[in-house]
Amino acid sequence: MTTRSAARPTARERLLAAADELFYREGVHTVGIDRVIEQAGVAKASLYNAFGSKESLVRAYLEGRHARSTARITRHVEQRDSPYDRLLAVFDAQSEQFARPDYHGCAFVRASAEAHPGDQVEQAAEAFRAWIRGLFTDLAREAGAPDPAVLAHQLHLLYDGAGVSAGMDRDPSAAAAARAAAAALLDAALAGPGADTRAARRRAGD
């Protein structure tokens, strides 16, 4: 019996795969449309038919990164039982990413540094950052922090700093350092006035 071969990726899929590799490795402005088209092995018309413009292609690239990042982080969070450990699992997800040999820093930070105010690239980067901040806020609330928004802001700063350090310093251990600092912030929040003491007792899964 003849085995049916896998369907060839569409022009759109090939363009996204090429964009994901080139944009992340070299930067969204450094890489021109012609290089993406050449690597994807498609006609120039295919790019404009699928995306309309380079800006829309960059946004689609970032949305793909968003989907993969949120899936990775969510997987780590859902593997933990206690609210305390669920919050710190966000940094465990970072550690997994930093250990990759092809890690070149946060795709959203890098792309937004080259974006124009209000453009599609900035909007895509802001969407991911809003998701991270919202996740930290929800997890801080579940852990019993008296002011989840304040703690989430602090944790987001640690998350950003770890990403920059891992990318610029080639230091995968940045995630572990950020996790330890996050635990200290969380412990301080749970020990402060107004904290949910029941949640504090559950931080080790008791």
C-alpha cells in the first residue's frame, strides 16, 4: 500500500517559517522582503496575496511567537499544584527558553525597538506584554498577594530583565536568578499586612 506523503506547506506557511527564522535571528528591519521570499521559495506576489505588506508579515510572525510562548508558559503553570508554585513556574518556562541554543533574546522586545508608534508591530508586542502582565496579576491574586497589580508589575520587570540578560549576556542562568528574586518578592507580599494567610500556608502545597 502506498503511503500518502504529507501535504506540501502552503506559500503562506513557508513565508511565515522563513520570516520566523530570519526576523528573529537578524531583526525585522535588517531583513528585507526579498530575502524572506527567497528563503521561502515563493513568488513575490504570494507574499502580498497572503499578507498585503511586510508590516503585516512581521505582525503575523509575532503572533506566531505569541502563540508558542503562551502555550509554553501555560504548560509550565498548569503542571504545578499550589498557587505559589504556579506563579514561579512562569520563570521555569523562561529557563526552558533560555537554554535553547538559538535563543537571541525576547522577540517582542527586539521587534518593538524597531517599531513605529501605533503600528502593527508595536500592537503585536503590546498584546504579548499585556498577556504576561495579566497572567502575573491573576497568579498573584490566586497566591493571596494583597495587591496583585503591584506584585505583577514587579514580577514583569524581573521577567523583562531576565530576558535581556539571557539574550545580551548569553546567560541562561538569568531565569533562575529572576525566579529567586520573584520568590523573595512573593514571600514578602504574603507576609505583609492584608495578605491571605491561607494562601501563604499553601505556597508549598500544604
